[in-house]
Amino acid sequence: MSALLDPELDPLFWDNMRADAISAWHGHVPFAHWLVANTRPRSIVELGTHAGVSYAAFCQAVKHLRLPTRCTAVDTWAGDAHSGAYSEDVFAELSAFNAQHFAGFSRLLRKTFDAALDDVADGSVDLLHIDGFHTYEAVSHDFHSWRSKLSDRAVVLFHDTNEHERGFGVWRFWQEIRPTGVASLEFLHAHGLGVLLVGPKTDPALRALCAAPVEQVRSRFAMLGERHVLAFERGQGLGPSASATLADPPPPAAPSVDPALDAGTVHIAERFVAPPGVNAMQLPRDAVERGGKGCTVWLVSADGQDWRQGDVMAVPEGDAVTLAFAGFAQTGPQYLHLFVTDICRPGTGMPRALAALLGQRRAAIALKTMVVRRPHLPPTALVVMPESVPAQERHS
């Protein structure tokens, strides 16, 4: 019992301060807390921060333990080919969050990684997290460019070591650099995380973790991380508890209906729970084919009182199609329901068939869904596939 209640295990069970932010890093938050608590770095630098889930995890541990650590996040907050383009709101929100919680020891450098080199002293960084552009060439350049900044205690983290598609090359660089370290460890969950002990004076606890049975270490941290992944998905209306939180709202206002779009002429091919703030989704090919040669996507708010529509670009990919609808990006968590219908020109009123569903308040009840992450899609693109949805709720 004393081992179970050991205070050194406490960081593994801390909450995630950025649980509501879109990120592929939620599954590694417990390890980030544990790592900072055990290595007590004097300086942390992160290359590639986006919404700040990983960076906030480091800073949260620093603040909780009252460490004298200096933290630096480097990013242009403009996005890239792998992450997609960022809205300006991403940096504004993270900047306000950082100022509120970590202002005393944290700074956000809105620069390229190379331009930020002059802001960090040589030999000063105890923990470096590399999570920028994920090609082999980019990650290799980032590591070697920042190598002189590492201290004799340095640990380097490489995210996405377990992604092998869409031009991701971190895995290849990890295979190349891993043997050069004092010790190493790779987690396979949450897209993979390589842990490279570079400095000769790295922490004994971390060395012991790297020497422990790897499958046992991986499985335990994966299970701890899954709690944060599920918390994020449920908070965004994507998890199994979503229907309980969205069910049975107040009756929605009657939507505007275009008389020309009769219920008999507009076919609702499928209904899905739409993740917020994304600009691409992958749906089963037959769902789009049932909606006609083209299709219209409708995003509907949880209360059914607000909706957006638009044509989409459908790109076939085997038994699925990728729907890109950039105009719907950053719509916010209030848009939770996605409908695919026959072609309806943007600017027309809502089809009667869709309005009927809203009137029955079905649109405000999240269907049971299975969320699948595809490594070849951007981190903000999720695959949402229906499970066992009753036929009368799948079609008009």
C-alpha cells in the first residue's frame, strides 16, 4: 500500500490544464508531468507548440512543484503542411492562457526555430521537445541546429516517432539518432514519442525507466495517457458520454426552410458528430455516393438554432472520401453535428428533411460514433464513422 501511495507517483495522476485543446499530444501528458518532476530541468525549450498541450504540461509541473525552471515555446503559429494553417485565434488564446498561468517563468517566442537560436544560451537547455515540421529533413535540421544549446543533463523528446505516412520522417531520424544517446525510450501510443538521453549527467530515475522492461513501461504510460485522450474527446462531443451531455435540450427555434427543397427531393445520406475547429473529415465513400455525385455539408449547432452549409471538395481514398471545407474551420465547439445531403446550393434555405430532424430534436442528440485517427491526415482532421445507427435515424 505504501508503494501505491508514494508521493513520487502523484504527477502521473495530475489533471491536464489544456484538456479542451485540439492536439495529438494528450496521451503523453502524464509522462510530461513525471519527466519534469523527476529531472527538474533548469530550462525547457519546445520547438513547435500549436495549441500548447505539451508545453502547458511541462509548465504545469514546473508551477506545481515551484521549480526555478525557465520555459520557452518557439513557434510561428502559422501552421505547416502537416498541421494545416492556424487561425490567429490559436496564438491569441494560448498567449492569454500562458500570461494567466505561467507568466513568471514562461515565454512564447513567435519565430522560426532558426531565428530563436539567438534567444537561448549554448549549453543551457535540459529538456528539448522537437515537434515542428515532421519530415526527416526538418527534424534532422532542428536537432542538429539546437544541439549546441543542450546541457550535460539534456533530454530530447521527438513527437510522432510512430507515424509512417504522409511524408512523416521522424521515425527514420529516430532510428538514426537513438543509438547515439546515453539511453533511450520510445512510446508507441499517441503517435509515438522518442525519449533520448543526450547528456552524460542525465537523471538516474530517467535512466532507470529506460532500462526497465520496455513493454511494461509502454503499456502503463499508454493506459495513463488514455484517460486524457478520452477526456478530450468527451469534452469535444466525440466520446461515449457525449450523448448524455447533449441529449434533450430546449426545443430549437423553427429553421428557415426553402419550399423548393422538398423532403422528397433532398436525401440526407448520413449524420455524424462533427469535431470542432477542423477543416477536413474522412467519411465512408457510400455515404457521399448516397448523397449524389456531389454533396453539401451542413454543420448544425447542438441546440439546432444555427447552421452553416457549403459545397465540399471530395477526394476519393479507397473506401472513403476526404471532405475539405476550409470555410468551416474554427467554427467552435457549438457546431457538433454534420449532415451530408444531396447537392443544395449554398445560400438556399435548410432542406425540409433536415428541418424535420431538427424539429424532432434528433439533431441535438449525439449518435454513438467511433473516432479513428488516420496518420496520413493532419492532426486536426479526424475520421468519424457511424457504428450501429438505426436506419430511421440515418436517412430522411
